[in-house]
Amino acid sequence: MSRKEGLKNYEELNLNDTKNDHRLAEVYRDWAKKYDYDNDNVLGTVSQPKSVNLLSTKLKDKTAKIIDVGCGTGLVGKNLKALGYICFDGIDISEEMLAIAKPRGYTNLFVGSLNKQLPVLENTYDSAMCVGVFTHGHVSSDGFNELCRIVKPGGYLCFTINEGVFQKYGFEETIKEFEVNNKWRVVSLYKDDYMTLENVKGYYCLATVN
């Protein structure tokens, strides 16, 4: 399956379908072996290095405990390792994607979905990354609650949102609500290149958990 074929399958996903996570796992099972090539050469996805660079502007402790939620094949981990971070875990819905991520520096890897409670205790991590997960047919803004749950107060959340779902799935409003309700403080939120070969932009957000 090519990356564009993978994206086409997103059209069949439905957040309100109880079997949606099962369909997501199937999409990434079939995509896993070609994912990295397609990421770079078909869509020109740049969200992984951009997100890690954003986190690094504030998280200076290279021994901080980080969780990469929706880690896929480990491209975020690859970039974390390149910048000197040494303690990061990963979680993904696809066992096939996790198998590819395994040699990319992760301490622990888990199967899980942000549409459910993650197999992680609350206040476990100093930071959570969530890159490429808030997109068509994957996870709504409800996923913010779980990210906040697993990160310590004062810790960082760094995530992306595909521009096509920023308003449609309620992300814009929920980001504001979380700040008003003192769940987090937004440090940075901006729109930038996301999938360059498809001319798709994304929102990049860095927040501290209260």
C-alpha cells in the first residue's frame, strides 16, 4: 500500500464507529513496511523533526522521561535520539509499526489507542509527544484529556493537528477551553508545513500541563 493509498483509506474511517480502532490497526498493519519511504518521498512529511525541534526549545533535560503517543515506525523517536534525548517510550495501535520502531532508541513500547485509556499510570511522564495522530478519522480533541492525565504537572505536551480537522473535530475550541479551565497553558501554537508534497499544513502546539 502506498502512502496515498493509505490516506485514501482514511476516508472510510469514522470516529463514531465502535470498530474504527480496528480499522485503523488494519490500515497501519498493511502500511508498515512502506511507511517510512512514503513518509519521505510521497508526501514529504516534516511534522516529526519540526515537533521534536519545538519540544527542544523548552525541554532542555535530555534525561527527561518522554512518551511518544502514536509513535508509528518511530520517526519521532529517531529525531529525539538525534537531539540527545535518552529516555523515551512509545505507544501505537499497530504492532507491525511498533516492530519497526523497536531499534530506534525507545526504552519501552506498548500497544494502545488514544481513543481509550492508555496503559500508563497518571503523572508518569515529563513530556508527551503526539505527532500525526490528530488527523482524519483517527482521534478527536477528546484525546487531550488522556495526554494531560499521563504527564506530570508542569510537564510538556507537544502535538500536531492536521489543518483539515482543526475546526471540524473541535481542536481549536478545545485548546482554548483547556486554557480557560486551567488544564494547560499554551506556550506556542502556529500553522506550518506538514505534508509538503501534498501542500498540506498542520498546527503545531506546545503546552504545559497544570
